[in-house]
Amino acid sequence: MSLDKNILEKPANKLLATLPASDYERLVPHLKLVSLSTRQILHHAGEAIAQVYFPNKAVVSIITTMEDGSTVEVGLVSNEGMVGMSVILGDNTTTTTAFVQIPGSAMQMDADILKSEFNRGGAIQSVLLRYVQAVYTQIAQGSACNRLHRLERRLARWLLTVSDRLESDEFPLTQEFISQMLGVRRVGVTEAANILSEAGTIAYHRGEIHILNREALEKTSCECYQVIENEFIRLLGNQPINSKNSFC
């Protein structure tokens, strides 16, 4: 894909949009618009990260894989952030795998270029470090949530997060996929989804999720959802991505 004028002037990725104009313009010649397909691997655990990605509408799962092959999602990246964070933390490898959960587009950049820009200091370094802090909150809060909260509350939090990132109340997700991301058995996801469906908060059909009552889903979700969203807003200065006016 080639960059068009609209994407150059108004980046869809909120992390890029947070940068001052002069800093963003310095990155533009190094950005490439790419399509990300479902289940595409952006980097494997243990391999050198050659490119970083700033998703526009795509959703990327960061997963940890155990010796027995079981997986659990430890992070979720979409238009609020970047994939390949370890390149600015002193190394270019990680123990996690990044793969595309929901297809879409992203801005791609060579990892070495981003590392050089980061090492210059200034606004780019400040913004990226604040993003790292927000992700730390996401991981820490998510760990507590997975240990302490009921599955239907965790599922509500996760669906709200995906909805926010896509800026849509409808998106494709299978129960099998959700079970892998939440690290639970599929039957557990089925039961939790049925609870939400019977309450009239979501509809699920043929791999498509439709949020019917967002306010009720937020009430069902645990406090972790708002804690994480508020921290992203506080650190990166974006408007709340879960505002009532954010969906078409």
C-alpha cells in the first residue's frame, strides 16, 4: 500500500497522532501502509524484531505460549499503540508472539529507525515511554483480573476493549478464539457468553459479536476495564475512546 494524503495529515493510530507535528513529520518518510491479515504473525517469540507496527483498525494479540502448546493473551494492541515495544527497551527480542486477531491496516517502520528516533530523546521518547507505562498498567491489572474476577466480567472487559479499539459495536470473533485469548476452556466462554446474551448485552452468531447494550456491558465488566482506559487517557492525552460519540 502507498500512503495517501489523508493518512499523512491525520494518522489513524492514536499513538502517532499524539506526537507533535514536527516529530511526526520526521517519521513520515519511514512509514509504510501495510495490510494485516487474520492470524498473520508479526513476530515470533525469541526472534529478532525487524519491523514495528502502528495499527490503524487491525487488532493484534500478544500471546505467551507454554511448553504444552497452550496459549494465553497477555496484551492487546490496536490503534492506541504499537507492536514491537521491546525495540525501544534495549533489546529487539521478546518472549511473546504477536499475531493479528482482527485484520486491517497498520503503519510499518523499520525497527532500527524507530530505535534511532527514540534514542534522540525529546517528544518521541517521552510519548513512547508513557505508552510503555500504560501497557504496564494493562498487564498488571489484567493479571489481577484474570485471578480474581468471574469469567463473564472478564469477557465483558475484553469485548469492550476490542470494541473501543475498532470503534465498532460489531466485530468477528469465535468462541474458540476467545477461549485461547482468555486462557480458559471453550465451554467456559460459551457459558459466559450465554450469560451476557441472556441479559441482552450482546448477540453472538456465526463468529460475529454484536454489542447490543454497551452501558449494561460496562456495568457487567469489572473495574479493570475503566482503570486501564483511564490510564491510557491520563498518560497519552487522548480523548476517551469509549465515549458515546465514538461509534458511527
